[in-house]
Amino acid sequence: MSVTRRSVTRALAATVGGASLLGTSAGLASAAPAAGGGATARRADTARQTDGTGPVVRHTGRAPTGFEVTFRYRAPKAKRVQIKGEWYFERPLALTRRLTDPDHLVESPGLLPTQWRPGDVPISHPNSTNPNWHTADMVKGRDGIWTYTTPLPGGFYTYGFFVDADADDTTQTGQLADPANPAWNVVNGVVHGTAVDRSQVYVPSDPDLDPSAASWLGPAKGARGKLRHVTYSSPGHLTPPDENYLVVYTPPGYDAKRKAPYPTLYLSHGGGENEMGWSTQGDLANILDNLVNAGAVTPMVVVMPNATGYASSTAEQLHRTDLIERVFPWVEKNYNVSASAADRAYSGLSAGGMRTNYLLLNNTEQFGYYGMMSAGLPSGTTLTEPQKAAIKKVSVYVGAGRQDPINQGYLTLHRGPLREVRDLTAAGIHVQTAFVDGGHEWYVWRLLLRDFLTRCAFLPPTTADTSWGA
């Protein structure tokens, strides 16, 4: 049966009882304190809007995208309210060059949602490793509620507000989350764990105008997993002192007494972020719920550590030691997970991709699968023969955005993803790769997470063992 604008409208009306859909998974249906000083939350499809605020997603059926979002923020005394959202775009086929290299940075044109066409992808403007997203002025109503309406294609978008701040597209400080659409760890107005200064909204796809099929990013129609923020003892950790944080995801139908223990994915955030990054901007829970319910991946526990707050150490040794000596035992004690390295995967984005590489090079025996996103090998890396032999026994994945400026290698921390693929391949190591159009942002990392889980993590190797002979 073909899908039309009319069927989309009917489906939305059946789902939410009207023409509007509050499009986020970050709102809370209910939450209760959990053991270990954490909070467990059941995520809701809709944000609460008791004061007439919060995002409203409407299906219009009109070009360019078929959907529009109205953002609303109450600030009666403010003189100016701005919204910053993850919605600049590029048209990859229109670029003079699609790939960043050591001598060329792909410049993003900064297309606005009103200019969007099928095939366009989100990318910050100007293109950099910073979140340079569109900042717009909102309009104040007589009721003191500021509004901003924009078309958006199917996808998952981060946004935040600036009140009397004179913010521009490169501003990163002073951002406020949507109080009507808070992060999942806000329970009755109380933050459990680390506060988040931004919110997210999910927009469906109109199949007549937007063939992106964004449903894999939206709230699952079937069973849901759970998120939990916990504190564990971490002697020597500086901030917070002698303790640290984790966010733990358990899949739909998680069974603490299941005979076969679950595999574990350890997922690391980027620079300037913390344990909350993947469960908010990364849309981790929705992506995993949809994959598990579709039978596309094995049900797994996902652990998202906070990799910040340690004293400085070579190759982040203090974080790696804490992970192996404290986080592993804590997770294995509190969850029904396997203690075998073959049932562990580690992946991360940007600075988290660098952490993945540090583990690959120095703690190869701890994981069976390593997924580097938007990161490369540390500068000056020369693989030893024992390292080559060890890495050949695990599965390696490298992915990034084609327009990611990190491919230039101008950062002193690493050489870039393309160089890593080159160097590992030259060492005789099989690498699964994924390079997609996009920059250094969550749009790319959400795609890579799904790809890593469906093509690499917890799957058999994709090359024949040398013992197989000819």
C-alpha cells in the first residue's frame, strides 16, 4: 500500500489525537530513584506543556519538508529571546568537492530549512568542529510566550534558548534547555545527575516530500528500554571528587535473571560533553529501542561513562584504568552482562573516538569490537608487531563525515579517520569503514552508531581466519 500525505496525517491524528505531535523522547512519563544514587526514567513521546509551551510538530503537507515545528518559550519580562537549532544544511551533490583532505576544507553553504531539498544533510556553518548552528530571533506574544516556527525535514534535532544574550551562530555559553521539554534525567523539576543545557525534538518524514525515512530516530512503537543515571566510587577522580557518573541503558524486555548474559556496549562522548551526551543529543535510547524491536541487533546493555574530571595522564590512562578496574566490576555486579571481552564493544565520537583508539592500542584484550567515530590514531603512532597481532584478533570500525574538518588532521591529537584507515590497512588489519556526507556533528554520529551496531558490534568477523588456508 502506498503512503500518502493523507495517510501520514491520519497516522499522526491517531497517535496524538490531533494535528500536532510533541516530537521528543526527552520528556518524562514517570521516574523514580534507583539504587546507587541514580534515577531510572521511562521516556514519553510527548513533552508536558502545562503552561502552553514546548515544541509542537505539525504535518502541513507543504513544501519543502511537509512538517513544521513551532518552538515556544515563556519569558514575559525578557527583551529578546533567541533559539539556536541544529538546522543548517548542505547539498552534497552541489559541493565543488565532497571530501575534506589535508589541504582543503569543505565549506558548508549554511542552507536554511526553507531552502532544504531531498538529499540535503545537516551541517554546522561555518564548517568546523564547533556547534555553529543557526540562531534566530523569536517573536513575543501578548501572553509572554515567545514563538519561532520553521519547516524541518525528518530527523532528530537539538535546540536551546538564549534570553537577553545577544547570541550568534557560534555562541556556546548561556544556552538554556526547554523547561517544557527537559532531559530525561529531570524528575519533577529536579536534575538527577548532570544538568543538560539543551533539548531535542523529533520530526517525522513526509514520504511525498521527504524520503529520508526518519522513523528509526523516533520513539519506538513497541517496547521501550530504560535509562538510568548512577554514581559509582572512583577514588582519585577530581570532579566530582572520588566518584563518577554513568548512564546505563537496558533494552526492551531486559531480564535480570536471563540465563544468557547480555553483551555490553561502552559508548563514549566527545570533548566538552559528559555521560549525558549520547542519551540526549545522540538519541541513543530511541535508536536502540527501534533496532532491538526490529530484530536488527541483539539486545544489549549500553554503558555511557563520564570520561572527564580526571587528572591529566598519558593516553588517558587514568580513565582507562578506572573503566577496567571499577566500571567493569560495577556493571557486572549490577546488571546481567557477560564478563567476556568477546561480549564487550567500545565506541566513541571525536574525543571519544580517540579514547577508543587508546583502548585499541593499549588494552586490546578488553573488547572484541572497537568503533572509532570522527577520530584517528594519535599523532606519531607506529604500530608494533605485538599490537598488529592483537588488533587482528578484534573487529575494527572507522567512520566519519566526508566533510568533517578533522580529516584535515590540523588537530594535534590525531591524524584523522582517513589516515587511520590507511595506516591500519597498511599494517594488514581489516577495517570496516563508513564515510557519510556530513560534518563534525550528531547527525553523522547517530548514523554511525546504527551502522556500527548493525554491521560490526557483536557480529562474526567479516574476513576469513588465516587458518582457513586457500
